[in-house]
Amino acid sequence: MRIAAVIALAICISTSSFAQSKIIAGYIKDSHSEEPIPFASVQLKKSSIGKLSDSAGRFILRVSAEQLDDSLLVTYVGYENYAVALSVPKGDTLFLTISLERGSIKKEVVVKSKKTRGWYLWRRIVQKKPENDRYRFENFGYELYNKLEMDLNRINTDKFTNIRPLRPFGFIIDQTVDSTSEDKPFLPIFLTETISDYYYQKNPLRRREEIKGSRTSGLKNESVQKLLGGMDQNVNVYNNYIPVFDKRFVSPISDNGDAFYNYRLTDTQYIGGKRFFHLVFSPKHKGENTFDGDCWVHDTSFAIQKMNLRLSADANLNFVEKLSVIQEYSLINDSIWFLKKDKFVIDVSPIGKQKFGVTGRKTTTYERVMVNSGKVWESLLKNKQLEETVLLPGATDQTELYWLEQRHDTLSKNEKAIYAMVDTLQKMPLFKKYTNLITFLGTGYKPLGKLEYGPWFNAISSNVVEGLRLRLDLGTSTAFSKKWWLRGYVAYGFAD
């Protein structure tokens, strides 16, 4: 009887404890790019309870009801610490979506006569670049999915609806929530998607893109379309320089990157059974075209698994408030690390950081990858020119079912809403007028009949040699020719 009583008491205590336990679950992401932040530290301030988020930025903590009287602290190198007071959930689970803001990377003390572990890792990455850059192959091909969204952000709803020309859009503003913050409403300009087959050959250089599906909700503008398509995918982190709006930024894995960056090896983690190093980098000098950021590196091949680039605070890029470039690679054929995902997010503030701005998000994914394939060679034989982009019949008339089945990723709740909202806005006479202006500010280009002005963000700049520098860029549009594209500029520096 005593044994039975003890067992019954133990079961009761266990059941009671289990009933009182709560779950804190969440998702950690970058506030600007919305990319998940893997292996961030998550801890209760008053206790030692804590863990790291997984490779997808998710975490789960099991705590007692009493331990909810605490704050959750989230930390990650290169980001501001985040603390939030916990509350008692209605059920058993408290779910949190945590957006981390970028912060300064604390510089470690470096003894000049010695090289750091981060420096040695950088050197190994550089040595292995010829073996990991996808352009080493004679040819490759893949299915390409592009998604581009542009929004007008930082809208003061009260002021917005009180401005007479903008009052017709008030009902749209009330229904929208910024996709990077639950507190900031936005006005969608457009959302566009493209699915295509892309083929590349190194020698002789040939490229071909066959667009299978394309749809746009919002302003159909030729300058916007220039931001889409595989032919313009020119970000390659293995190159020594990365182009950003006609300026060249030094890649953190440039051959001479150690002249521009400090490197820190901060962590080692296993992802999918493979071991990766976490390398963090920051600019050595102010005012240079460099990035802040980090990358995950495969420990055997020294190939990049994921690269996160963020515009450094002192970078010289006119009117750009924030910029994020993300590249992810996946393993194909058990031995080749090939590009899987590109993401480019930019915040432009043409009239000041406290005023309204434009946010652009471009996401590109790569599937059905082929390398050194006869099929790629056969497809390129169709080319009449070295580079061709072909819009296949019916590409702009694909059904909703086609997009549901063929797009590489599902649309978010906000993206689905944008299609409906923009269709409503397009029926309003003022919308096209305003979106022409916003698109000009966001893309930099303005059609002028057979000519095209832009990008406008090159118009005014300054440097040590020339002082104040004015520049005028002009080019031809498709109204001039669909085969020939001419572009040039004139510039004048007041100090030289």
C-alpha cells in the first residue's frame, strides 16, 4: 500500500508540474531583410534557462508558470540586444516574433604581429574560390523565380489622410501593415513575379533566358522591369567587387579583403549534419565602399553556405538608408555548392530619413540546376545573338493555378493582399500619377519618349578630388530601338 501511495503521489506531482509548465516559442529575424537569424542566443534574464535558435531562426523554451515573471533576452553578434517582458499566455504557449536591429560589431583587440583565426579562415576561403565559384563550369542552367515588391513606407496615417490629394488612398492605408513591422503602415506600389529558364555558357560567352510566366500587379514600368530577369543577376560574392547602383563595393572575400575588413571567427555549428564556421566581418576604415555582415562557411570545401551583407553606416551611397544583400547556397550532386537564393532589400529616403521613403525587395530562387549539361548547350544553339531574352507565348496569361503550382515559394499574407490592393488602386486616376513619381524615386529612371533619364541618385555627389560633382545620365529606351541600347553621361567637378 505504501509503494502504491508513493507512486500515486509521484504521478500527481508530475501531472501537476506538467500542467503548470508553459512553452515560449518564437522566430528571430533581421528587421530589414526579414531573413531568419540562426543560432541566436535566447535566455531568461533571471535564470540560466536558455538555448540557441535553430538554423531557421526558431526556438522553443519550456518553463514553469512562475518563470514567466521575467524578460527574454536575445543576442546575436552584429545586432542590438533585444529584451522583451514576458506575459502569461491564454493557453500553454507564448509565441513571439522577434525582429533584431543591426548594431555595431565590437572590435576585438588585434596584436599586429599575429593573425587572427578569422583572418586564417578568410585566407582559406580566398584560396578555394576558384573551386567554389559557379562560373568555373563550362555551362550551367536552372529555373529562375523572381519576385519584386516596392512599397511607400513611413507613412503618417493622420497627416496622410489630411492631405487633400492623398485622401482617396486613406482606406488603403488603414488596411495595410508594413511587412517588416507590425506598427508601420505602407502603400504598395507594385508586386511582380517572373518564372524563366536560364542558360549560361562560359566560352564562347552565351546567355539565354526563356520567360515562361510573368505577371505584374501595379505600375507596369520599363525601368522596373530592368530590375527583373536572370540577365541582370550580377551579384556574385566570389568576385572581388560587388556592384550596387553603379558603384563597386569590396566583397568581404575579395582577394585583398584583409586590406578593407576585420574578420572574426565566432562560432562553429552543425547544419544538416555538416559542420560550418561562422565568420563575422566589419570595415577597417570609415568612408569606404564596404559592408558589415557575416557568413557561414563549410568546414571542408570552404564554400559559402550563406552570406549576409549590410551597407555599412559610413558607406557613400546617396539617399540609401538601409541595404541588405543575402545569398544562400545549397549542395547539389553531393559535391557542388550552387546558388540557391538571392535577396536584395533596400530602403531609399529621397527627402530625409524622417520622411516617407521607398522600400524595394527582390527575391530570386534557383531550382532544377544543371552543370556542364548537354541540354544547356542545345538550348543555347537557339540563340541568334550572344545574349537573348525570350518571352514565350502565353507567358503573361498564366492562370492562378499555374502560379500556385510553379512558384518556388508561397506568397506571404501581405503579398497576397498586395495583389488585391494594387488592383483596387489601379482603378483610381491619381494612382498612376503618384506611382510614376515614386517609381522614379525608387528605381532612379524616368522615361522621356525615346530617351530615358537616370539614375537620378548619381546626379549629385562629392569626393576629395573633385569636390561637389554634378552628373547627367541619359540613355535610349525601347521606343528608340529594341535591339540597340545607348547610354552616356556628362559630369563636372567644381574643385578640379
